[in-house]
Amino acid sequence: MDLYAELILEHAKRPQGAGLREPFDAEVHHVNPTCGDEVTLRVDLDGDTVRDVSYDALGCSISRASASVLHGLVVGREVPTGLAVQAAMRTMLTSRGTDAGDEDVLGDGIALAGVSRYPARVKCALLPWMAFTDALGRSAASGTPSDVDYGGPTIR
Amino acid sequence: MRGYRAGMTLSSTSAPALPAGGAQPFTDAEVAAVRAEFPILARTVRAGRPLVYLDSGATSQKPRAVLDAERAFYERHNAAVHRGAHQLAEEATDAYEAARAAVAAFVGAAADELVFTKNATEGLNLVAHAFSSATAYRRLGTAEADDRFVLRPGDEVVVTEMEHHANLVPWQELCRRTGATLRWLGVTDDGHLDLADLDRVLTPRTRVLAVTHVSNVLGTITPVAELAAAAHRVGALLVLDACQSVPHLPVHLPGLGVDLAAFSGHKMLGPSGVGLLWGRAEVLDAMPAFLTGGSMIETVRMEGSTYAPAPQKFEAGVPMAAQAVGLHAAVDHLSALGEGGTGMARVEAHERALVARLLAGLAELPWVRVLGPAGTAERGAVVSFVVEDVHAHDVGQVLDDDGIAVRVGHHCAWPLHRRFGVAATTRVSFGPYNTTGEVDAVLAGLHRVRAVFA
């Protein structure tokens, strides 16, 4: 099966950047209401650069691996670059198998391409990425924590 | 009417005739005959794997008889029920009311005590709204209201921690609309209702106790008669969620001592879009209407209206006649799975044997933790479990790759999962068409899960 690429299992077993760290500019808490998966995610910005993304992910291997991939792809990069990576990831994940992803943009993230063929799992992979953009938006606004549920393909 | 009868006879006789044999599980030959009536079970999934459908607790598959009955209704008798005087309207109305009588007989009830709803969730909401409407009528003095449905300050609504969201959220909302207080019975570590709490939680302030008959997660069969007696002692009504019992056990609703019970058609081989609310006649009579409009009225004037007696009082709008007819075929089909209409006893015995085989197999796997009662005697056709260090979504995905359909997640019982300290579980649930080979397939699949993620 093409969902559990070795690289994904590796990220899930040994996630990069896991754990919540200080300082941070914004913290968000996102929940996948279909399965109860949760991620708490913090962004720490240095001007226009993402200095750190720290997170606590409770969920399936796909959502944990996705958070680990996100950390590897956005830390140390400019915010607009991070948002572009997020957009590319989102496009690939929601492509129903038609977008294999650009390795130059998504790096290890292309190992998540198989997820797009399983509509019920797309939200698992998107969870940390949606939390990331929400946290960026909030760091610009007020820096207050949020608590957001969002919809998507459901297996309620 | 004649055409409709002919169609139904054709449908109901297409169920395999099986010997009863004292409520034994189906033999291999019998279960093969059962399966042959379900076209979907012949298909393959993913990379050509035979479908192993173990998600009947979410929705059952449908036998050909149900599909044929719906099609025959639309091809020969379709018209708006309870409207018009033309021949088709008569036939459609007769078919719809015959379905009500058949489903009522299936649960030991009188036809006029059975209300068709969109689904079980609507039935439970209907009851919750009866309380808030009666409460509003009384507070505003705008209509008569039966005391049993009027909530006063300090009154309490009691549920349990093992309820499906459908038998929890409507009661939470009722409390928000009326100011009543929600209380609940807890669940013990072995998956039973904590009855030690009963006398503390049920008090003279309790107006209603809403409880499930069989937990959709733990499989626990609750002591309904005891709970109903306790509720009645304090003057409260007992509302039963019978969604996981009626499709899997012989159930005689009036004999349980409960006041109201909701169940769904699609979980008992019937179509989606049809559910049932059973209520004792005098309780239904005492309840205000829920959805209002056409069909449910007695007289209508600009100044106000009066309403038809139950069950019509609760069936506003053109009803789901084809689905009701399909459900008629479904209960006929279930009854015919045993000699002399004893099908449900065979279904119960068969599914209990599958549960026993699965529990025995899971007990061999030290990395699997089963939730709920250890034995089969107090269990319905549901087994939920956690695989150590593997999220339920990942368990379900690997099983799906083998063609095995199980449910993963919180199964609309989030508080119950929280109670057991887990975010999600994997649930295997059975129907009359499942085989011992399918139990073995899921056990083998779990070894593969372990191999992928360990």
C-alpha cells in the first residue's frame, strides 16, 4: 500500500522538532473532530523568519509524520516561503492522486503524496499545516492562543 | 393493494428458509445462503480483495429483498401517502401502513404506537423537544402540557457516560433551552453502567432517564428493566436508544418497561432515511408535536390548529414510503432467517458466536486491549479495542488494505472514549452475514498492523 512509505513511518516513529518550546509568538490548538486527533502548535518568529515551530501532536502516524515534515520544511525559512510550502502541500494532499508533489518544494513531504488517494485521511495530514498557517496569522494579529475545529472529508 | 401484496410476497419469500434448531449459530452452509442475498458482499475492494464487511454497527448491508421491495414500490405503487383518493394513493398508503404494522410486530408493539422518523437521531430529538415544548407551553400559558414533560427550575435530565452523541447532545440542548440540569451515570472499568451511583443520580428531581440498550462502543447490554423501574420510582420517564439492540437481538419493547424507544432502519438491513420511535400510547398522546405542517393536523384555522392523534401527530410532511416498504421487507427477511419467524434468535446466537471467537482471538494478543465486558453474555454484536502504540486510523487503514472494513475513531461516543483514556478505538461489529473466516481475517490483519508499525 502506498500510504505508509518508509519515510513516513520513520518520521512518525522519530518526529523532528516534537515538543512544545519557549519562547513563541502564537500557539494554536487544532482538533480533527472525526477521530479526536489533536495538535498544539507554536510558532516563534524572528522578524520575517520562522525561528522555530514546536508542537505536541496526538494522533495517527500520518498526522504525526506530517507535523515532523512541516518542522523540517519551514524552520529557518521566510514566512512567505513557509506559506508557499503549505500551499503546495495542501494542493498535493487534496489532489486525489493527481499531484505527486515537487521534491524541490516539499522535500520529504512528497512521501505524503499517497495520502491524497485516501480522502478520509487527507485531514490527518493537513492538521499540522492548517495549525501552522493559523498560528502565523495569529502571531501577526495578537499572539493569543486559539482553539479551532475544522471540517473536511469526514469519517464521523 | 393487490399489486403491493404480490410484490411483498415475492420479496419476503426470497429470504433463505433456515431451520431454527434451538437458536444455534448459522452453519457454514446457512451463512453462505444468507450472504447470497446481499449483492454487495460479492464485490471486491482496493486491489481486488474480497470485501470483509465488519461495520454493521454503523450501517448494515441490504438484502436483495429490500432493494426489490423499494424498486417494486416505485415501479407500481408510488404516490404521496395519506393524500388523495386515487388508486395509487390508496396502494401507497396501504403499503406504508402495512410497513408500520410489520415493524411494530417485529418489536412486539402495536402499530399505532410506532412513529416513522427520518432516523433514530430524529426520534430522540423529537422526545427532547417534547419536553421543551411542554415546558414553554406551561411557562407561557399558551397550551395544555402534561406534567411529566414540564421541566421546572431544579429539574434534572439524566443520561449515561456510554451514550452515543445522538442520545447525549439532544439532552444537553434540552437543558440549555429549559434551564434543567444534566446529570449522568458513570461507567465502570469493565464497561458496565455504574449502578452504585443510581440512587445518588436519580432523585425526585429527575424527569427523564435516557439510556442505551446496547453500547455502540463497548457492546454492553444495559439492565434496562432495572433502570426503567428505578426511573419510574422517582417519577421519571425512561427513553431507550435501541439502535444497537433491535437489529441484533429479539427485542420486545413493551416488555422492557420503558416509555419510549428509538431505533434506526438502516442498521437492521433496511434503507437509510427511515427510523422509528416507539412509545406507550398514553405517553405519545401526552407529548406535544415536534415537526409541524401537513399530515399531522386535525383542523387548521388562521388562529391556530389542532393535531391528529399519534402516530400521525409526529409525521409531518409526505413520509418516506419507499423506505418504509423496504424496511418492511427487512424485518420479514430477518424473521425468516429462523424457522417459524425465529430469525432474530438465530441472528443473536450467530453474532454472539462471532463475538466469542473474536474475543478469544484478541485475548491471545498481549498488545491489544479490548474495551467493555470480558464475556459474551452481556455483550451485543460489537467489539472495540486499542492496539498498543498504533492509532486506530492506522489500524483501520492496514485492515482496509486487506479489504476489511471496520470503524475507527470515537464512534460518536467521545465522552466514553475520554472515560477510558483513549482518543480513538477500532471497532468490529457484526451482521447476520458475517463468517468465522472473517473473524480470522481481522485477527490476521492485526498481526500485519503490528508488523507495519512496531
